Amino acid sequence: MGNKMSIRKVGFEDIQFVIKHKKRNYVLINTLTITEQNCLIPDTIAIKDEEAIINKHLNNKIHIIIYGKNANDESIFKKYEQLLTLGCGSVFVYTGGLFEWLLLQDIYGKDEFPTTSDELDILKYRAESVLQNRLLLENVD
């Protein structure tokens, strides 16, 4: 079957644990664009500080958790591979991304699912439709 590496994943409860217990040996990074940095999960490293902090902790026992925009965001897997290649040994991905986090915040509240700012337009973090776009193209004469 080949040597396929499995990607280490965490769920929203793991993120809550890291935030609530102020785990200093965990680092949250995101793969959102520079223009999407206004609403993040708390304690996420600022995009401008990411490289310096990762380099500083490269040989330490630091755990890195990566999250992106939503469950279809492939950039988290690219970042995962990049960090492993750099020598980071303990890397995880939160596949639900900011979209899942904001949906949970909407249901359960900001105390359980805090963010760095309020976001009213949750759908701007949704995954783009794949099937709908394909179906439209299939029926073009």
C-alpha cells in the first residue's frame, strides 16, 4: 500500500484545552490570508511573527497546531508538510478551521469559542461549492 504518512489532527476540544489552560508549549498558527487576520482563535501567533517564533522553538519541545479557513482549506496540509520538512516534530492540524469555530461560537457562545474580534459574516469563511460549479459547466451548450 505504500508509505503514506498520516496527518495528525486535533478537534475543537483540543483547541479549547490549549486556550483555557494557557498551554505555553503549544503554538497556534493559521493559514488565512493577510487580509483575513482580523478574526482569529485566541493566542494565534501573528502572521508577521510566525517565522521568528517557529525558528526560535525549532529544537524545543513545542507543539504546533495549524488551522485554516474551513474543512476544505488545503493550505493547512501544505503548511503541515513545510513544518515537518523544517524539522518540527510535533505538528497537528485543526481541519474544521475558523468556519467550524465560528459556527460553534454562534451556537455555544463566545465564552466556549472565543475569537479575537466579532465576526457577523460567518459564511465568508465557508468552503466554496465544488459540485455546483461543476454542474453549471456540464450543462453549457
